Amino acid sequence: MIDLIIAIAAAMIRQSSILLCGACGEAVSEKAGVINLELDGMMMVGSFTGFCVAYATGNLWLSIVSAMLIGGLVGLFMSFLTERKKIGQIIAGFGLLFLCTGASNYFYNTFFGNRPYETIPKFPNLYIKGLSDLPQIGLLFQQPLPIYLAFIITILAWFVIQKTMIGLKLKACGEDPRVAASLGVSVTKVRTVALIITGMLAGLSGSLLTPVLYTRWETNMTGGRGWISIALVYVGKWNPIFILLGALLFGFIDTLQLYMKFYADWLPQELFFMLPYIVAIAVLIPISKRGGAPKSLGETYKEES
């Protein structure tokens, strides 16, 4: 029994890391006042890019860097639409979501449609001397290196948002961009950088699917994890530490439903797929009543003439 619990905990860490990077990136953009609804598309294109680069070169770190770069480019394009062309954030977000998701699926079917079982190498588990040798719980410390990177990024995001001048500027642009502009802050620049960072973290999140955890890429690879990541931002009240706790919860639910498929195979499989989303809705209903979102979240900022 203890072995099963440790195995679930180890899988929970892996699943929560995917959500963490995307959620921390979303928290950065929303703190600046931009709701980034194309997050799942960013994760999708990051995952596909990571798969393609790993397939073509065999260089796993290059695949992660490439995924982050393509995600950053999508974030830059989102900034161009919302901050330069003043297109509504919801419209631009959904447009890029469909574009990134559709493009990833299209190019995968174009290049790999007749070879659907192509695989790539993936990161080996990292052995941490001392911790990995611990009886029973040592399995928790035998994760691929990029998994640990997700948790480090979460701590850095918390520090930057809560303890630095950069975080203060982010919050100022999200609460009242006109007041921020009157104090000499370039709202457009801050939001652009925030969106690029969001895209890069979402690309990293996607690359944790391939090539970190899985060796194959499939249509709709993210499975809606981008939406769960957005929900985590609200569950965590835009604080990366609380987002971390929420990610562990949803990681546990996601892992649990994988095990339940085998131990309760008499139930409809679709019920298990729905479980993380049911929990997300159940948690969000009471939390949404408390508010706490940046006051100018979702509003297009127009400079005073």
C-alpha cells in the first residue's frame, strides 16, 4: 500500500509541474492586466515544437529552448494584437488559441500522419545522491531535471511578483494602467514583456509533455491543461505559492484518475477524464465570489493623447 501511495505522489509531482509553468506565466500576464486565454494553444505549440526539434536533432535541451522561444513569439504576437492594434484581449486570445491548436494538429498530421507511432528520446530521471536512496520515499526524488525546474521557476515568480520593483510595476499596470503611466511606467512595454514571459513559460510547460514525460506526440496533446492552469491562477489568488498548492491538488486528482481507470474499470472511462475539470469547477465556484482579480484585468489600455 505504501508503495502505491509513493508512486501516486511521484506522479502527482510530474503532473503538477506541467500546470505550474503555465499557471505562473498566466499569473504574470494577468498581474499586468492581460488575460491570456490562448495559454492552452501556447502549450500545444510548445509541446509540438519540442517534439519536432527532439525528433530532428536528438538534443533534448535544444527542444526545450525552442519550445520556449516559439511560445515567446506567440506572446509577442498577442501583445501586437492587444497593445498595438488594440484588439480585445478575449477576441485575440481565442483567435490565437484556435490558430496555435489548429496549426499544431495540422502540421503533425501533415508530417507524421502516416507515421503516427514515431517516438523521441526523453529526459532520464535525475539521481540525487542521498535523497534518491531513501527507503520508499526515494522515488519522489527520481524525476527528470526539468520537473524540478518548474518548481524553481515558481519560487522565482513569487519573489519577482511580491518582492521586487518589477512586480510592483506589473501590479500597477494591472490595477490602474493610467496611474502607472502617470508615474512614468510604460504600460505597453510592461505588458509586452509580461506576455513574452507568459509565452515562454507556457512553451516550457508544453515541452514538459514532450520530450520530458512522453516520447510521442498526439493530436490535442495538452488535453486542456492550459485551461486548468488558468483556473489555478484564480484558485491561487494570483500568488505563485498558492498556485503551487493548487497545482499539487490538481496533479493529485489527475494522477488519481489514471489509477482509478485500472482499479474501477467497470465505470465509464469518460468519467475519469472529467474528474479534474469537475474539481476545478467545484473549487472555483466559492473562490470566484471573493474577487481579488486585478482591477483592470481584460481591459485594453489606450494611451492618453
